[in-house]
Amino acid sequence: MRPRRWTILERQAKNAPVDEELPEDPSVTSLVGGGFIAGDSLAALGLGIWGLLQTV
């Protein structure tokens, strides 16, 4: 017996249009902005861990 999730996914795949175009690649601006956001969050995580280690 298949899980219900697979049955739903198969049904959706059968109803999907065949000639659907792929979306465009992200622009350079989006990639750079995403990198800045990821870098900022990693820096904040590192500072948080460092702060926690300083209290021990």
C-alpha cells in the first residue's frame, strides 16, 4: 500500500502541463544579495556561539 502523499503527487504529475517552460535563472543581483544575507546570518550565529562560550 502506497502512502497517500505519493498518490497525490502522482495525480498532480499526470495533470501537469507537458510543455511548461523552465523558470529563468536568478539574476546576479539576487545571488549576491542572497550571499550577503547568508553571510550576515552566519556571522550572527558565530557571534552568538562565541558569546555563549564566553559565559562558561
